[in-house]
Amino acid sequence: MYSQNIYVIRKGDMVIRPAFDDDDQRNGSEIIRFDKTRIQNPFKVQKIIERSCKFYGNTYLGKKAETNRITGISSKPPILLTPLFPTYFFPTHSDRQNENIWLNMHYIESIKELKIVNVK
């Protein structure tokens, strides 16, 4: 499924990640839902996160500031989009990095520590 509009995160969304074309060039983003559907969107991942924050009543920077105030987390903070349904998303990289993927923590079954010392 392909959407031309800026996507707004909703219940059942598990992952928002960069999408790539056949030549391995960035081509918008892909949203993976709990029901296993995949939605292609022409907008960058960060744009979808920012638009979703606004849709649910605050700016992305406002959500980051809320998280920092409540938890003290300032580097790669999780974002609660809305308390209406499980929407705690956290980034895999800095929000300034194009390879950043946002994961909904409610769909994570386990976390495994990596033995790699130098991580990009």
C-alpha cells in the first residue's frame, strides 16, 4: 500500500523506518503494522514523527522536552504520542540521522545486549 499524504501514527503501528528503492536509494519511509501490512510513504521518517506529534497535540520538540523533564532522558528519548493507546516510540539513532528507525516499545518482545564495543 502506498500513501501520498503525510502519515499519522495510529494504534497498531510497530515500526517506522526509511524505505529504499531497487538501487538502494532512500525512497521515503515504510510503516510496519501489527497486522503485518506495510505502508509506503514518500515522506521521511522524521517528518512522520513530527506530523504525528502535532496531530496529537504537541510539537516534536515539546514531546522531547516533556520526556526530558519527566525522565531525565535527553539522548534518543522515547516519545509518547498520545495516552489514548500504546504509542511509546523510541529511536534507534539520533533524530538527525537519516538511518533512524522508530520502534513502538509495546511490540518489543526482548532486548539483547550486543557485544560490540564500537557502535555507530
